[in-house]
Amino acid sequence: MMDNYTDTADLVGMLGGALVAIGVVVLGALNTLTQNPHMEQTNDAGAVTAEPLVPADIRAYIILIGLALLLLYGLYKVATPLEPTTVQRTAPADD
């Protein structure tokens, strides 16, 4: 059982990781499984012949937002002090 509750900062960290995973793994696999290219393909005249299912710039923005959330989460974790421990440790007795 989990005795610790999940606070808002932990939820932000999970959301950031989820956005990065969705942007890289899920959307990349979706483009691969549907046999769409990862970037727009053009012919010699410059006309677009094939487009990805999810455009590369949308994927990049999703990953960027996820990384920004992970950065904020990391900065928050570094800036907050540790909780004081209630158990006082004693040195072992010399025998």
C-alpha cells in the first residue's frame, strides 16, 4: 500500500513524462503502423505527395511541452527542502 499521497508537483512530473512518451513513442508508432511518412514528401515540382498522419511540428510541440514540464518539476524538487525526519538516529554502542 502507498502511504504517501501524490501532490500536484508529482502529477506535473507524470504529465510531462506522459507527454514525452506520447510524442515520441505513441505518435511515432502510429505513423509507422499506418505507413505514413514522418515528414511531408514532395515531388520535383514541389507539390506535396504524402503527408504524415500527425505532423512533425505537432509532435515536436507535444514533446517540448513535456520536457518543459519535466524541467519545472526538476527545478521544484531541487528548490524545496527535504522533510525533517522524526526518527532520531543514534550511533551504535561500542562493544
